[in-house]
Amino acid sequence: MHYMRHIQLFIKNHLMQLRRKWSSLPLLFMFPVIIVGLAAAIIITYFIPSENETVQVGLVNLDENEQTELIVQLIEHSSQLGSFIEIHSMTENEAKIAIENNGISAYITFPDNFTSHLMQGQSVEIPVTGNANQQAESLMVNELIESVSRHIRASQANILAINSYAREFNMDDEERNDFVFEQFKEFLFYTVGRDRVLMEREITNLATSSPIQYFTVGSWFILVSIWLLTIYIFFTKENPTRLKNRMRLYGVLEIQQTIAKMFITIIVTASFAGLSFIALETILVETVILEDYIRITLLTLLYSGIFVQCLAIIESLTQSHKLRLLVQSVFTFVSIIISGAIIPVIYYPLWIQNLLPYLFSYEALSWIQDILLNNRLYADYIPLLLMNAAAAFILTSISIWKERVAI
């Protein structure tokens, strides 16, 4: 009972402090908005793609025969690909040089004996060599070819069945091969010409396809993080050692002061975030429904809880006030960077992308982006809940250890 009374007392003290310094609240609210808004405007202009920009792709045909030449021409002149991908036939050496000079985003290779393996029912692959400097475009090309390859592999069963029946009718070998290839050609034309060739698994780089919406959501997330940091620091003050000892004699623990400070920080930040979200909604194309408000509120509160607990852990472990501010600022900057709010995570190395699901800032922002930009109708709160529990356990353990050391 006394434990909660002490927390309530500190919350009331912080509210009184907030009332006395109410004139500084507009500055706390507007200064990050101006700074982040200017930075977002610069980034958005960089990521807005040119309307006439196409992805340059090379095509290397190592199985040079009449059949593969026909497939190459079919892919080159497909209207489906021509709208956003431009394909050029070239040799393997030319393709490697073009990759090194950043002339193409990737190149496709038809390996030796591609046609014979296809007709005999053996596994066929169409390798895609990507450009390390154009990872997003390379992934898109790879996904396109994977889609075509899946259709080719699926058609092999039909081709083998047709070939088997043709043999039973004692059809001439050359005539039979031409007939089987005609069936495959029709199927490939149908596959490549379909409007749905890329729809089986669509890769969407929202940073380039919808840069205004993407970076607006990211800017809002950055603002929430900065407000959490500044408001937490706003309520942080150094107590003299004599006052700390006197409070300890009355049974007041540092963890109680920290909990009160975290609580009031989240409440004030939630107010700022709610006001700014109204402006955010006007920029978004999609309508935000009531259920989305609830999901985003829960995700933001869970993120804020982990964030302020991490700030409290840093405060508990750092004695120097200046060093504490430095570490907390660096922590905030790193959290924003790894979330993908400034640099889209698709541009990070793969080993970093594999670690991101275990980091709370990325987890929170990715779900918020899915809800607002991809019309996701659900959110997974369990990872953030577990991270909150882990942070609370660490903070409590450090606080208990510090109290025992002080005694």
C-alpha cells in the first residue's frame, strides 16, 4: 500500500512541475516537429522515383538454339515486362561488366542444355545474378524470374504427359519434339503475358512506391521517440546525496520515482502523439478505421513502455549526468535507425535484416506501417509484450541491486 502511495505522490509532484512549466510544453511539442519535418522533406525528395525510370536487366543465353532464342525473344518483347523492366540480350562477359559499372540491376542466365532438360523432365533453373548496389531492383527481378520458373516447372508434367502420348501414337521424333515445344511455348506466352505474373508474391518497396506515406509514418514514429526522450529528461533532476539518504530512511525507493517518471512521460507523449496523428491521417491515402486506432495505440504504448524502461536502465547504470544524456541520446538514435524510419530496412545487409525482428523499435514500426500502409487487419503484440517483461525484469533487478549496495 505504501509502495503505491509513494508512486502516486511522485506522479502528483510531476504534474505540479508540469503545471508550473506549462509554457515550455509548446516548445517540447513543436521543436522536434520542425526538425523532423524538414529532414523528412529532404529524404522524400531523394526517394521519389522518376516516372520514366525503368529497371535495366541483362539476359544471357548459354543454350543457343532455336527454342531458347524464341523464349528469349518472347521475354524481351513481353508487354507485361516492358512497362517497368527493360531487358537487353548480351554475353556473359558483357553482363558482368555491366554489373560492375552499375549499368544493369541484374542479369538472367539460360544455362546450357536448358531445353533438353526441360523436355526430359529434369529440374531446370534460371539463375539471376543481382547487383549489390541495387538490391531492391535485383530482388524484384529475381521474384519475377522465380514466378516464371515456377510456372515452367509446373508445366513440365503436362509436357511429359503430352510427349508420352505422342510416342504411343508413333509420332516422328522431330515432329513430336516440335509439337511438344509448341505446347510449352503457348503455355510460356500465357504465363509471361498474364497481368498476374508478379502477383503471386509481390515485393513492394514502400520507400520508393509511396515515399510520402512511408516517410510520413516514419517521421511520426521518430517524433514519438524524441518526445519520449525529451520529456523523460525534462522530469529528470539530480537529487543531493543527503536528500537521497533521507528519502531512503522514509522507505522511498528509486524504482518508485522511476516508475512515476516513466508513467507521466508516457502519458504526455501519448497526448502529443495523438495530436500529431490527426495531421498524419490527412496525408495517408487509406482511411483509418476505429480498430486501426486501437491497434496503433496499443503498439505505440508497448513501444513507449520498452523505450522508457531502457532509458531508466541507462539512468540506473550511469552515475554521470552528462554521460547519461549522451548514452540515452545515442540509444534513441540507434533505435530510430534500426527501426527503418529513416533508412528502409530493405537496404540493410541481410545479416542485419535477420536480427531486426528481435529489436523492439523495428517490431513496433513494421506493424504500424503494415496497418496504415498495407491495410493489415491484425497485429502481433506478443513480441513487444515479452520485450516489455524482459525490460521490466532487468530494471527491477538493477534497482534492487542498487538499493542493497546503498544499504
